[in-house]
Amino acid sequence: MFARFEKQIPKLVLAPSFSAVLIFVYAFMAWTVYIAFTKSTIMPMYKLNGVLQFGRLARSPRWETAIENLFIFGILFIVISTVLGLFLAILLDQRIRSEGALRSIFLYPMALSFIVTGTAWKWILNPGTGIEAFVRSWGFSSFKFDWLVNPDFAIYTIVIAGVWQSAGFVMALFLAGLRSVNQEIIYAAMVDGISTRRIYTKIILPSMAPVFMSAVIVLSHLAIKSFDLVVALTGGGPGYQTDLPATFMYAMAFSRGDLGQAAASATVMLMTVVAIIVPYLYSELRSKNG
Amino acid sequence: MVNKKSSAGSIGFVEYLIPKIQRIGIYLVLVVFAAYYLMPLFVMLTTSLKSLEEIRTGSFISLPRGIDLSSWKIAWSEACTGVKCQGLRPYMLNSFLIAVPAVAISTMVGAINGYVLSHWKFRGANLIFGMMLFGCFVPFQVILLPMAIVLGKLGVAGSISGLVLVHVVYGLGFTTLFFRNYFVTVSDEITRAAKIDGAGFFRIFYSIFLPLSAPIFVVTIIWQFTQIWNDFLFGVSFSQAGTQPVTVALNNIVNSTTGVKQYNVDMAAAILAALPTLLVYILAGKYFIRGLTAGAVKG
Amino acid sequence: MRQKILGIVTAVTTFISAGTAFAGPEAEVLHWWTSGGEARSAAALVAEFEANGGTWQDMPVAGGGGDAAMQALRARVLSGNAPTAAQIKGPSIQEWYSQGVLADLDDVAKAEGWDTLLPASIANHMKCGGKYCAAPVNVHRVDWIWANADVLARAGIDMPTTWAEFNSAAKTLLGMGIIPLAHGGQAWQDATVFETVALGIGGPEFFHKAFVELDMSVLGSDTMEAVFDQMRIMRGFVDPNFSGRDWNLATAMVINGEAAFQIMGDWAKGEFTAAGKSPGKDFLCASTPGAGYLYNVDSFAMFAVKGADKIAGQKLLAKLVVGESFQTVFNLNKGSIPARIGTPLDKFDYCARQSAYDMEVASGNDSLLPSYAHGMALRGAQAGAITDVVTNHFNSDMKSSDAVKALVAAIKDSL
């Protein structure tokens, strides 16, 4: 009797969390998808109205820009953060003096929200007040760094600030990874006279595949959720050239009072997330316990 | 096993392989990147020490002519965040009242969830884990309005407890992930042996797993505290007069649209609001890496 | 320490359980007046409210010109925990009313005689289904052009009265190496300039048809194309770094003579005076070229709440907001003019007095118009659809004819 109860304990322990997730994640997602099929304006309405909102979304040039930007931003952000994080981790792992201080410097952006750093970044990147003006004041009068105000390049400044915030965390992941590589293999390789570069590319990095995976997952979740970044840095501008799906959705839902449209864009975003994350989760969980 | 891999020192071999000149190069590169990383903080700090006149006339990237701490005082206790002009002080308290219980609860629940999902698997456990993980990736803007409805139904709309609930729920995915991945590295044989000795579910958790988990607790607590402290979206949506967290107050100081901007006060306020998380990273950064090394990294 | 914790706990619990028995008028007010000047002027209202026995709970949410506040408001209303009063304006008042969540203020309005105290066009914005449901705070004029007096004198130009004059003045300034137009490239600022240009080139009737009635033939007309043409010309008058600039930094450029003109609502005046500049002497104000008057009225809507103390709070608040003393103090600080007719203007500067005079003239000849860029003319979805096109045109090399087509398409699709 008691043993049978005992067997149920793990499930009972997990039950509250799981039901919370069912409601607060899945039921809410369902709610949002439902609203996408209504004509809701400032407040939700529950009368179904077909796929009208998706048609509007498809015709919206602003949404098109937002989606394009998500791909540009997402790919660059993930790749650069990963590469830079790995690079910093490898450098920091060379028995560096004052490693602690440097590590804190690379990690601290993670502790700040963009409400805090947004204004500073805006000044730094603005050609009139920041780097461009600074370098020019040294006499390099032809120096140009105007990405922030250039409609074709503004999205890259979002990448710069985004990488600044997240690469440190990736560095921490990789540093941790580097420090848990089996040292005996490395010593053996050294004894065999294999070059440092080859030790890294052939032994150390391949053994860190799971770290790469964690990094990419953390980064893609940050990329999809990126919101504060854009709001603080460009407000979506110039024009709406740096809009991302999350800012688009927010603008529709809250400044426009166009909930149906917002829900439709949210639905598309959710589908994107599903397309990226679910295959990963599936393969991860299978391979480990298959 | 956990502790075999957690050698906190660096890989010793490199110093044999990398000549001195290259080491200087490494330092140089690191310093350049450190400068890139410190730039925003530098701008914020110097601006907060300047007078408004100096900001209007000078470049943003220049050292202050003198040190003027008055903006800090204003930001802390005098700046107007609305009709009331009490600075950030009262809102800091709200943030602590939200963050401390939310971090504690989500971490504890995550620990026990992780324990179940790594050592007490049942049919469907992986599916449940996957579903919880997926929750981490949902953009929060999507769930704001249904959340508001539910909080209203629960009778905690606008209250601190409502905000704690929200943060706990949306923190569970990550805390569970951290603990589960950490506990997976603990050998199953230990639990099996303990079970044979007659230890139950909770007993094994308390006497075997908890003592092992200090590093992962550090990682989880830092992560959660940062997320919750910096949250603006939930804070602004689910608070009311008297329960607004510090990020909302900061936003009120920094983002007023049709008023005269006091950039020095803005910056001082920004640094003040970020101080708790900054301190956490600076003081516990070492343990953060150690904790990650000890297992959270293994995806 | 322990006492402190106890103190916190009791503070929190009393807070949660507050408001069961009638304890005098009480109001929780959601607003986005958070800057020093605004807060000080709103504090006058709080003082008055409390002098009348009321308890004021402040719920400020700044950001995005009220976007963040609207987000908070929506969450509050959905959770059944609406604030007592909220700063809402324009057609969104009626939008909220249609959701059945606003309270009726008609008895206060009757007792106070709002019908005679408020200009008809403004009163209409405050009414839901024929009854008052909101209280106006002020009237901002949007179609202002500000100038640095010294720069204009040096360039030998007067305040422009037509857009052609503006263009030729701007060319003179460009030749002198002065930025003609200080502008911040944020969507709402682009829209602000756009609507003043539209009013100037198309005239009041065109403006009303296009941005109040959403008349498709007017939106797609050649006049609209001419408006976009003028926007394209003005794009050449701003400096290359205008993107994303806050409006007050643009004002600072006029203050320090880096730029000559700025087109911005009358809240810009506060920046000039804060920098120690006086109107008429250091800086000039005039309506943007062309006839008409674009207003932006801030107001408070009251939400349907339960509890006698809260309802009493709403009524008291509504009464005080329209009262003469608040209307004077607040607007002196904000740069706007009182919404209440007959408020003495002797303490106001000449820009404000001109604004009041122009408003009277405009309301006499049907050219008193709601600002579309500041959410007075259209619902958010429609105004936003226009702004998307305007800002995209201004920040790219889109042709005016394409912009007009995009405008028509966007409005058709905006519900």
C-alpha cells in the first residue's frame, strides 16, 4: 500500500509544476492562437472571424521587414556571439593573470537590462555624439560609423549591442566546457607532439559539442525574445527598418489596439519557435535516453 | 561523476606551447575586448557625475570635469517617478519583495523537478520535460493578456504575490533544466544503493542530492535573480500603485516623453537600479563559472 | 531587523486589504507624467485632491508616449482590477467605452457646467454616448514651428508663412552651414511633421477628409502626393544623424543655434525655458505654414469601479481636473493652454496666448482639427497604419506616388 503510494511520489511532486506549465504556457498559447482568428481590437473578442488577420499580416510590408530582420539578426547574433564567446573563453583559459576581473567584465552585461544600457548605447552608436564624433575629434575627419542612422545598416547595430550583452554568457559556458575536458587525453596528445591548433580543433572543440548546443539554444531563445534591445536602441527605426516580430507584435497589441493582428503575428512567431525548438528537444531527449 | 570534472584551474598545458610574444598578443586582444565591454558602463558612470550643463555642451564620451555626486542623491531619493518624488528607494524594496521569494521558490521547485526528471523517471517524463523546456522559448509578450485574466481570477492582480507567481511559473523551465542536467551526471548507482538501504524519495533528495548541488544552486539563483530583477514587461503589466518594481520606476525616470531630460540623473538611476545584479555577478561570478563547469553545461 | 520585517509585512498586508470601508474619496491614477516639470504640475492636483480629503495612489507608467501605460491599463482592465482613473485621449476614450468599462461623469459635468466651460469640439471628445466620461486637462497645439531668433536674424529670414517660403529659407540656411530643420527620426515625430505639412498644403478641409473621415479619394489624391513631395524635400533639410533622436535633443539643436527650426508641439517650449531662453527674444514660435489648428488634448477617463470611496474619488478628481486652479498651474508648466474657457491667461507667455487666440479663431471657421499623429483623430490601428507609411517614406527613397498607393492600401487593410 505504502509502496504503491511511494511509487506515485515523483509524479505528485511534478504535478503542480506541470499543471502550471499546461495552463500558463499551453493554454495561453491556445488563447492567443484563438484570438488570431477574431477581429479583436483594444480588448479581446471571442467571435471567430476566419483567417482575415493572417491575410492582413501577409500584406503588411512592416511585418515582412520584421521577419527579414529576425533572420538577419538571429543568424548574425547567434553566430557572432558563439564565435566571440568561444574566442574569449579560449583566451581566458590560457592561465591569464587577473582572469577574475576580465571574466567579470565580460559577464556584467548579462546583469543589466537594456532599460539601463539603452541610452548609453544610443549615444555611443550615434554618429553625432559617439564613436564617430570621438574618432573625428582626434583628427580623423573622414572616419565614418553611421550604422545606427542608416536604414540599411541599423539592424547591425542591434547585433553589436546584442552580442555585447550575450557573448559573455556564452564565454562562461565555453570556459566551463574547456575546464571539464578530460586532461589526460590532452596530455597524451601533447606527448605525441601534436600542435596546439590541432589539439583544439581535433580534440577539445569536438568534445564540447553539447556546449555548442546549449549556447545556440540559449542564444536563439534570446534572439526570438529580443525586444528591449530594439526598443532602447532604435525604437524600431529608422522608419520601421529595425522592427522585429516581438516589437511588431507589441506595437500592434498595445500602441495600436489591434489585438487580432498582434495575435496573428504571435501565432506565426510561435510556429517559428516550434519549428526550431521541437526538433532539437526531440533529438536531445531521445539520444540521451533512447 | 560531478567532482572529477570540476577542476577549477585552467588547462595547464598551454603555457608550454604558447610563446611569450603570443601571450602578450593574447593580453592585448583581451584588453581591447574589455574596453568594448566597459564602454557603456563608462559612459553611464561619467555622465552620472557630470552636471547637466556639461552634458549639454560636451561630448558624451569624455571624462567629467569634476565629480558631482548630486545626481546620485537625486536618483536615490528625490527624482520624480510620477507625482511622487522619492527617487528609486521605495521601488527597490518592491523589487526585493518580488525577487527574493520568486527566486527561492522557483529554485527549490526546479531542484526537486530536476531530481524527479533525472532519477525518478516514469513513462512520459521526457515529454513533460520537453514541454516544460519549450515554455522557456515563448515570447512573453504573447502571454501578457491571458495572464492578466488569470491573475484577476485568482484575485492576485496587481499584488506582489501575483508578480511572484508569474515569475515562478516562467522561471520553472530554466530552473528545472539546470537541475535536471546537473543531476543527470550523478550516477544512478548511488540512488539505487540508497533505495536498497531503504531510503525514500525525499530522504535521497535531502541527504544525497542537496549536499551535492551547491554549484548548481549558485548558477540557478544568479540566473533567476538577474531575470526577475531586470524584468520590466511583467512588472509594468501586473503591478499597481505601491507594488511597482524598480525597473518600472527607472523607466518612469528615463523614458518620460514630453519633459526636460536630466541625463545625469537618468544614468545614476540606471546604475543604482542595476547595482544588485551587478554585485551578484561580480561577487559570485567565480562560482557561476564553477557551477557551470560542474555540470549545467552538459546539454 | 525583525521589527523592520514585521513593518514590511504589515505594510504589504494593509496595502492588499486597503479600501474596504469608506474612508473618503480615493483614486488610483494611471498616467505617464513622470518628468520633473510634469510631475510638479501634477503634484498640484494631488495637493488639491488631498486638501479635499482624498487619498491619491499614484500609478505612473512612462514610455513610448503612453504605450507602456496602455499596456498596463489593458492588463489591469482584463484582470478586473481597473485603476480609478487613467490618462487616455482621443477616440480611444470611446473605444474603451464600447468595451463597457468606463464610468459616467455626467452628474459632475452638469453640476460644474462643463457644457459651457469647454469648447464644443473638445467636449465631444469627452463624451461617450452623449454623456461625459472623461475630463480634459489641457490643449496642446501640435502645429508649431520653433526657431532660434538669433540664427534667423543672421540669415535674414522671417518665420515662414508658406511651405515655399520655408523651403527657400531652408536653402539659405543650408548655404550658411546651418541645419534648417532639427528633427528626431522617430515614427511619431515623422508623423507630427507630416500632419502639419498636410494641413498646410491641403488645408483644413483636406485634413479633415483625409485623417478624420478617411476618405479614400482624398487619401489617394494628387494633393496627398504633393504632401509627400514636400516631405521628401524636407528630408533634405535635416542632418544625417536625425534617426532615433529624441525630440528634446532636436530642440537643443535649435537652442544652441546648430539648427534653425523645429516642428513640434508646444511641450517643446519647456525645453527652451529650461535652458533659460525666453519666447519672442531668444526663440520664436509660430504656427506652421498654412491655416488651421491641430490640437492634442490630454484627458482622464474614469473606469467603472466598485466602492463608494473610489466613486467619490472619481467625481472629485473630475471636478478638480477641470477646475480653474489646476488648469492654470498645470498648463503653465506643460506649455499647453487650459481646456477650460475663460481661464485667465495673464500668467501665460505670448506663445500660449497666441495659441488660445488661434484656437478661438479656428473653432469659429471649422479649422480646429484633431491631431492624427497624437491619437486624437483616429483609432490606434488606423493612425498607426498611416504612420507606418509616412515613416517608411521619409526614411527611404520611396516615390511619393508609391507612398500614396501604400497609404490607401494600408488604410483599407486597417479595419
